[in-house]
Amino acid sequence: MKKVPNQALVIFGASGDLTYRKLIPAVFDLYMNGSLPEGYAVLGVSRSPFTDHKYRKKLKEGIRKFAHYKEAGSSDIDQFLSRVFYLSIDTGKGEEYAHVKEKLNGLNKQFNLRQNYIFYLSTPPALYTSIPKYLYGQGLTLQQKGFRRIIIEKPFGHDLSSAIDLNRQLLEFFEEEQIYRIDHYLGKETVQNLMVTRFANGIYEPLWNRNYIQHVEITAAESIGVEDRGGYYDDAGALRDMVQNHLLQVLSLVAMEPPSKITSEDIRYEKMKVFRSLRPLSKADLKKNVIRGQYTDATVRGKHYKGYREEPNVDPQSRTETYAAMKVFIDNWRWQGVPFYIRTGKRLPTQVSEVVIHFRPSPQKLFKWADATEQPDNRLILRIQPDEGILLKTGMKVPGSGYEVKSVNMDFHYSELNDHYIPSAYERLIIDSMAGDNMLYMQGEAAEETWRFVQPILDYWENDKEAPLHGYPSGSWGPDVADDLIEGKENTWRYPCKNLAEDGIYCEL
């Protein structure tokens, strides 16, 4: 267990949904596991007019709904919440931050916090630069007696120029080692297990290269639409929302070289080398190897779903992508010539995030496969969500005469580890920040590199009126043209389940 010193967690945007559903339930689970230090306090800061009592009452509801230990006794929840406080200020006014300093001084004396403070920005991105400035104005960013850290939620900018500007402004008030850019994907157990699968097993590392791997798929599919996020999503889109951060981070863990040591510095260094090795997309690549889609209305299992343009707060003429797929290459010794296929989308048939390693097939096809639709290659599937686990597909002889082959699974699920507690992504990331471990957090330079890679795609979609936007029925696996990305006659995307749409058409919008 990580050693965690006494400290305060200060959450800006404390009245918001993220705090209610994710952050406080995660901190409560840490409390129930005995992971919090003896001296701790949580201070929620927001504009909403809560008292400590009313705020704790609201958070208790969130714990009952979303915490792992939701069935805990009221006494345990109340004991935890007795260290949770609330401060109502106008976060847009610098002079109001004197109240934050005053409150922290009082909590520091009451709970022996040793002047160790973490500031978590669960706020709109517009406040990512002003809150650090106002904290700096009160001397709350200076590490003279205790540590000071700041956690920032995505998005880290809206494009390359804004990401560079955001990093520049943050560095005016915090050192890079004080800045924790959170990506909850990196807190998922299976994402972390990517490194263990690769580097702890001697059977995989000799095969983990261009000589034995044919191609790699990285998928993040969602069955839901934009729900009540239409206003935000129509300005962001799938590329900004998922690819620039989550999926490129996963790609870096799949493709990185072995670090010399398991330290944040060494792992970040190897991931950075991957980002710098991404082959820039040419004009031809943008037209041929990048697919943009948007879901249309359809009936799925007897239920009718709206198209994206019919969703609340979405422009009726919107050309924002709800689906993005692309073929990318990593120009280095290990991966030269190996295509990496990335896709993400909303209103797909199911929710699933996974990495699929396709090993090269045998050089000679000696045997007949019982199912002609099966791919004759070996596949290693790392399921990130849901039902986290690892699946290896191999060929086995069908019993009886002859030598027919069928695909069988060697399957492991994390849910089978009944004797092990599996922390949530936010639980893991919060305790890491408390312990000063930034291994699973994104560095500023890496954020800029990923933006540098996707910026040509954004520019192409925005400036080229001929750039296609493909419609796909809700409940399907995205635009049918995405199948053309995969190289090889026998190769297709892996489809964990079938299309569910009962009507609708594939079209260009």
C-alpha cells in the first residue's frame, strides 16, 4: 500500500456531477479500505450555497448510489463525512480565494494536515487557468512547508494551440511535477495490466513486434448517445473526446519499449517516444485512412432512437463526428509497417473497450477451419471494460476424423478474483496523487504531442467542405466504409456482437 502523508483534498466544482458520482465515492472507498492518512480533510469549493450539513447529506446519497462500499453502515459514512467541508465562493473572483486560504489554515490546525494540499479542478475548462492564478495570488501554490499539487480533468485544450497555451499558463504558477493531468482510462486495471502482460511474461515479449504481429485494434464503443451532453459534445466530437487522450494513451502502452525501471519518469519517457514516432498524416492519409461518422435514427430491439442531429442542444445541421476510425503507423524499429486501427463511437451495439493483438497467421494453411467466417489468426484480446479480463484465441482440432480446426478461448476475467479488491479508476488515481505518484498521469509535453498528431484531422474536417461525413444507423457498428480501412482480404474489425439496428441506412450526410 502506498504511504500517504496527512493532507487536504480541495475540490473545485464540488457541487457538480463528477464530484457526486465519482470523486467522493472514490475517496470514501479509500477511507473504507484504510488507505487515507490519519490526518485528512476534504474541502469542497463551489458557487452553490451549501452548508456543511446540506452538502454532506447530498454526498451521502451519492455514496449510497455509486461507491463500492455503498452498503456501508451510516456510522461509517457519517464518520467519513465529518472530515468533509464546504465553502461557497465566486470562483471567478480572485479576492474570494482568501476564504480558501483561511479555511485551509483552520483545517490544517484541526487535523494536522502539515500544509499538504491537493487542488482538484472538477470545473469547466475556462477556469483551468484562472483558479491556479488565484491560488498563486494567495501563496497556495508554493511548496515551502508542505506539498502543493493540482489535478486537472480533460480536456487539456481544444486543439494544439490552446493546449500549448494552457500548459504555458499552468507552468507560470505550478512546476510540472506538481501538475497531474488526469485521464481516468489510465486508472483502469486492465490498462495498467498491459505493461504486466507484456513485460512480465517471457512468451509475449519476443513476439511483440512487426515480425509476429500483423495489426492491432484499439476500440472504445458506447451504446449510449450524447444524452444530456449535446451542448458540450457538439463542440468537441469523438476525436477530441476519446482519441486525442484515452485511445492514444492506450496505444502508447501497447507500443512502448520496456522501461528500464517501473518509475513514472521511465514509463513517461518510453510513452513519449511512441507519440513522437507516430507517422504524421498526409493529405492522402486524411482522405483514405480516417473515417468520420454520425449516428442517424433507427429502431433497435423495437425501440426507436433519435439521430444525433435530433438530440437536445445539437445543431440540426451539425457535422460533428460521433464516430471516428483511423489507420495509423508508428515509425520505429519495432513497429515499422504494422497498422494500428483505432475506432470509437456512440450508439454502437454495445459498450466495450478493448485492445486486440492480431498475430500473423501460419505461413501455410494446412488445415480447414470449421467455420469459414472465423479469422485463422491468433488473437490476444485485452478487455478494458466491461468485464475486465484477457482472452487468447487459438485454433484447436475438432474431435472426430479429419483435421478441421475451430477457434477456442483461453479466458480470464478480473471478476473471478473474489479474494482481491479491484479499485475504481478514480480511486486508484486519487490515491496515487496523494502519494505523489504521477506514473498514470499525462505530462504536458505528451498532451501537446497527441494534439499535434490529431490537429491535421481537425483542420481537414473543418476546412475541406468535401470531407465526407458518413451516417450510420444507431445500433450498428459505424459506417460500413470503415471496413475498408483493414488491410487484407480475410481481416476485419473484431465485432463482439452483431448489429442491432432494424432499419436505417448507411449514407453520406
